[in-house]
Amino acid sequence: REVPMLSIEDNKTLTQVGPGTPAGDWLRRYWHPIAISDRWDGIKTHWDYDRPLTFEGEAGTVGSWADRLANFKGAPTPVRLMGEDLVLFRDGTGKPGLIGKFCPHRGTSMEFGRIEEDGISCCYHGWTFDVAGNCLRMPAEPAYSTFKNKVKHKAYPVAEMAGLLWAYMGPGVPPLLPRFDVFAREDGVRAVENFGLWPANYFQICENSVDQAHTTILHGGAGGERRDIWGSEMPRTSWEEMDLGIKATADRPGMNYKRASYYILPTMNRLPQPWPGGKFKWPRISANWRTPVDDHHTLVLSVCFTPKVDGKLPDLPDGMTYHVGDNLLIHREQDYRAMVSQGPTFDRSTERLATSDEGVILLRKMAFDGIKAVQEGRDPLGVRRDGDPDAIIDLSTVVHDGLNDPFPV
């Protein structure tokens, strides 16, 4: 059964992320991970993928650009998020800040700014701003001048959680930062992973998470343990609209197990994380985020968490680690090729969708619903403003994988 294609205008609506665009306004109602924190002292990995990538006119690789943009080291760091050029920094007290890249005085980049106890000062004339964008000092102005009180620089709230720095780039008071289990649990080992800067639109990458048919075909080729896990059986997949997004359940009767993942709006996929080869059984969960850099580039960040069972961590077999960075290199490269080879933003008005693409169709519908909610002045699905801000959102009843049940053996 063939289903309707997206129009050119609808495709633009979903994929353009800059300020004032429909999807850009929708995305800005959520918190997004923007970098691995310099204060994270747990496991941290980096996909050293050497595929050439030119960004902002400079040559590099998928891995090197992700390192420059998303492995924050504390010093003022230029970043681009949802089409906006910004600088990430810490003031002298350790507070993280995210401000406009160009000083509102004469336009010098704040990446060369000097860290002050209460903010960051421009290297050119010393205009100093705190993490909220308030101008604190203008050294060259007369002592009686109150002009600084009239200058407000672009600034966005930044929070820290699970080894990541998160930004809210929307209007008004930020919603609660959702403390999903994979980020907030403390009864185990957490690995924070940088999976690269991908030269493709965020939505193009996100759609892969609700396209369960690709797992058997794309990851069933040569190399990698996923071929052993999934074999050659095509999953019977169902997609269910949930409170936060889409539950996708893939059933392989011949292999006698089901796998359920939870796509959480706007760009997160919460997964059960089987161990390499599926031969070792212990609970493990992960989440992938696709943070839009601009219309044609996306940062892919991930967190993997292994909990204790009866107060103990597993004795890992040889070759296995608490992170997935070294275990899924072929799998990740296969995904990269499939998505990036479509071009930075594929023209969806030319595609032909069928029954197996129901998850993709549902994701597009829910994104359009979120865009409409924002346009009507409402919070989109998943934005939470009430309740206990420290409560952990447990997704274990939704996400599961027969390869890891029962736990442990």
C-alpha cells in the first residue's frame, strides 16, 4: 500500500530549524543536550570517524568536528545550535553559560572572551556579560554612565545532568528538565558518548529510529554482532502513540523475542541496549539524542547506563565494556552511510512510502501536531512544567528486549 508523500513545503516545515521557523520554534520548547561536560569524571567516549567533513569553511572529519563542538573543556567554545552561532563557557564560579557569539558592541567573537568571576568579558573593549546576558561592565564608558543597564545580550539557560550540558533556547520560563532513567539513575555505571557531527538534517536522522525494517537489512550485512542478534528475519513491527512519543515493538517470532524502543519527542530514542552478540545477559539501557546544529548538520550524543543487580555490577566478559563506542562501529557507520548519503536534506516530495513506513508517517504526524500546538500558544507533547523536578522518569515498563530478559543469568 502506497501512502502520500510530503510536499516540498511540508518538508521545509519539518526540517528548517532556525529562529522563527515552524520546526525551530517547536524544537526550542524542549531542553537539548549540547555538549559533554568538562566536569564529567565518568566514562566518556568519542567516535573517531575520519570521514572528511567541511564545516564553516574549515576542513575536518566527522569525529574531529564533533570533538570541537561537543567535548566542552571549560574554555569559551564556539558552537552552533539550531542555526544560531553561540559561545559556551563557564564563569569564574563555575556556572555554565551560553551566549551569542558576537559581542553586541562591535561584533568581536566572544570565543576570545576572558573569563571573569561573574561572567565573560569581550577581548576587544571589555564589555562583560553574566550567564543571563546582563551587561555588567563597560570599562571605557564614563563612571556615571548607565548605558550598560540598557544592553542585554542573547543568552540561554544551561543545566548539567548525566555528564551532559543541556540548553533551553525557547521563550519564557524553561520547562522542567526531564530526568529520564538513563540520565538520572545513580545505581550503576553511566557512559557518555559523542557519536559525531553528521552532515544531515536532524529529522532525516531521527526517522531512522522508527524505521525498524532497516535493522535486518542494513545491519544484517557483513561485519558486526548485530547480524548474529537479528539474523535474517524481518520484524513484525507495531507503532503506538504514547504520552511522550512513539513506542515501536519489533517482533521476530522465529527468534522468540520482542524488542520495544521508545522514541521521545523531539529527537531522543530510548533503547534497550543488548550486549555484543546477545550472549551476555544483564540489564543495560541507552538513549540517543540528535541535536540540530543547523538545517544540514546534527550532533549525535548518547548515554548508556548499566545498573547494579542486587547491589552488584556485572563481571564483564573479555572484550565487553560499559560503553558501546567500540562495539558498534560498523553498525554506526552503516547508519551514517544510509542517512548521510541522502544528502543534507532529502527532497521528500520524491519518495515513495509503503506499509512498512508507518512509524515514519506517525513521527511526521506527531511533529506537525507539536508545531501546531506551538503556533496556537500551547506546550507541545512532552513539555512538563509541574510536579517534582527531581523525580526520575522510569521507562523500563515501556522499553524492553528479549535478549536481556530475564536478568541476570
